[in-house]
Amino acid sequence: MISKGEEMRALEEEDVAEGKTERFEDEVARHQVMVGIDLGTCRTVVMSDKGDKLLIRSVVGYPKDIISRQMVGEGPLFGAEALEKRNFLDLCFPLAEGVVREASERDYRAARELVRHVVDLVRNGTDVEVCGIIGVPARASVMNKELLLKVAREMMTKTLVVSEPFMVAYALTRLNKCIVIDIGAGTVDICCMKGSVPAPEDQVTTFKGGDYIDERLEAAIARRYPGVQVTKSVACAIKEEHAFVGEPEQPVEVTLRAEGKPARFDVTREIRTVCESIVPDILEQVETLITSFDPEDQEDALKNIILAGGGSRIRGLDRMIADRLQEYGEVQVTCVDNPEYVGAIGALKLAKEVPPAHWAQIGLMFGG
Ligand SMILES: Nc1ncnc2c1ncn2[C@@H]1O[C@H](COP(=O)(O)OP(=O)(O)OP(=O)(O)O)[C@@H](O)[C@H]1O
Ligand SMILES: [Mg+2]
């Protein structure tokens, strides 16, 4: 198949011959949209060089039966709309631990439809070519990265799959002597930046992220208040409003239902314990990664620790990580301003600043 670019180059030659002079690059820019995509377990974020800024929950819903089809149409539905109409739908969260699960055909199909949906939103009814960079968890297996690349190449002319924390570092232009800790729903990705694209040994992924906290909080509340009805999504909502580590600023009381009736319950201790439960793994990984820097760079790297991802909103987490690393000297931990968007911002920045001809040096790519 002739790509739009080749077609345009041929047309340009004709135009030049006829004395028309629009530059090839300008012509390409009009027919191409560059995107940065952060494909997360919890939500998918897309930014484009034409100003699109999309955030949707990473969920796809298929009508359950003929009756549901009458109510919601053939589907599939995506994101918030799928969650809202969940009673009519079979929901699929295709990105387990931030990557497409290898075994299930259903997840693969849903991931493909999700990517198609966001690319269609960016296309907005036009026939522009969409190119861009997709972030995946730092240590996603090569198999999973290839699967994601396969999903993306069906919808995009050129694509590149790179590690998520690298995109965060790129967005902040903190590419040297820095450690990024991205606390997502499915994974915590920790990555050392040493001036260029991080090598596999500079990155670790652990699975104690937001979903892990939700499960533990649900169990902890059920244990303390046996008659109370609590689900994982209730636990998640409580966490998103009240998550903290360290000494509580004030007690946390929430309304829950016990035998159908609402009542107030104190969950301060439970929230603190489950939020603090992700800290030891993070510290262990940082302590291991720090020794991989040259000794003369370690001091700077410790003053340059960045927290990103939705989990970075846990109050007091930055302070606790810095305190627990005290014996290493001065440690500074900062939270990014916009944890939901920063990965996609970095991916778009990378896509715009590095010409596609060089993408293959950065990660797994298709096109060129
Ligand atoms: N205020 C908050 N306090 C604590 N956790 C929060 C808060 N807001 C959001 N989260 C949690 O952050 C997680 C989502 O973060 P993020 O959007 O970075 O994940 P993701 O990129 O979809 O996941 P992953 O990177 O693992 O694929 C969810 O578990 C969510 O509940
Ligand atoms: Mg993420």
C-alpha cells in the first residue's frame, strides 16, 4: 500500500514541475497527527500536537445479550460510558499490570478496540495519519511490548513503544542523575536516568500499586467492621479521597452501609497501614538502583527523586521516602504537578523532538 507520505512526495514532484511550491514538510504536517499515548491499567491518556488531550478509563464494555443491545446498541462502549452502563455490559479491563495479558484473545481484542477508539477520537472523522509513541511499564516483557506494537500498528502509521518512567523523565527534562518512581494502578515502575535511554537493568517494575492498596483496604475494613458492606471500588474511592502515610492530620471517618443502613466508621488506621505497605518495596528497589549510578553521581541522584502516577497523590509519601533514606545523606523527593498527564506529555514531546528515523534507537518501533 502506498502511504500518504509517499503519495504526497509523488504529488509534490508533479507540483514542483508545475511551479506550485508548498513545502513537503508543511504538507505532511497538515496530513499527520503526532500523539503521545500512556496506556495505563486504570486510564489511557492521549495528547496530540493538534491540541487533543484525552483521558479515558481503560475499560471496554460489550452488550451482554439481545435485550442489552436494544438498550445500548451494538457497542462496544468505552471508559466512563461503559462504567455507567455496566449493568448492560460485560466489562473488560484489557491492560493487566499495564500490558496486554498474553493468554486472552478477549483482552487482546479489547486492547485493540480501545486503541482504535482513542485514535478515532484523535482523527475526528478525517483521514489524517496518526503517528506516535506509546508508553508501557518499564519491565513489560518483550512479548508484551511486541503485542502492544502489533495492536498499535494496525491503527497508526508509525509507532514506538517506550518505557513509562522514561517518558516522565523526558517530560520534565530530567534525563540525567535522576530516579523516577511511577506509582500506577497495576504497577510501580522505578527507573534510573543516566543521560540517555535507560537500559533494562536501570528499571524495575513491582506490582504493589493502587490496585494492591484497594484490595488490602477492602479486606482491612471488612476485618475491622464485619457487618459492613465494602467493595473494591468503595475502597478505591476512600483511598483516592483520604490516602496518607505517616502521622494522620485528622481522623478519617467515612460513611458505609451496615445491613443496608448508612453509618460513620473510622478507617484512619486501615488507610495508613495499607498505604504504608507499598513503601518497603519502593525503598528496597531505590536502594538497589542507587548503587548502579557511578559513586560520584549518587549524591545528585538522591536529590533528584521524582514521584509520578496517581499513587504519588498519597499524602506524606514523598516525605516518608526521603526520611527512610536518611542514612544515604541528603535526599529530595518531589511529586510531579500533573501525575495523570505527565507520561503522555513526555511521549508527545519525544515524538515531536526526535525524528521518527531515530525512533528505532529508543525502543520497539514500526514504520519509519
Ligand atoms: N488521591 C489519590 N491518592 C491515592 N491514590 C490515587 C489518588 N488518585 C488516584 N490514585 C490511584 O492512582 C492509580 C492510577 O494511577 P495512574 O493513572 O498513574 O495509573 P495507570 O497509569 O493507569 O496504571 P499503570 O501505570 O499501573 O498501568 C489508581 O490506583 C488510583 O486509584
Ligand atoms: Mg501509568
